[in-house]
Amino acid sequence: MPEALGAIHASGLTLRPYRCDRCFQYHLTSRTRGKRAVRPE
């Protein structure tokens, strides 16, 4: 997940990482509603 957090900061956008229930990897989304967000460690 550190790569995702680095991409968020580099983009300048409001993005959140989430764990995909299909491939179990982390992805980024700009959505604020829906599934629970993953909390950074």
C-alpha cells in the first residue's frame, strides 16, 4: 500500500486506496461513498 499512498500524494487529487474484493490488490478511487475505506497503517 505504500505505493498507493505515494501516488495519492504525487497526484494532488483527493484519492483513497481500497482493497479490491476480486483481485485482493489495492486500487485508488475518488469515490467517497460505498465500501469502507482502508485505514493506513
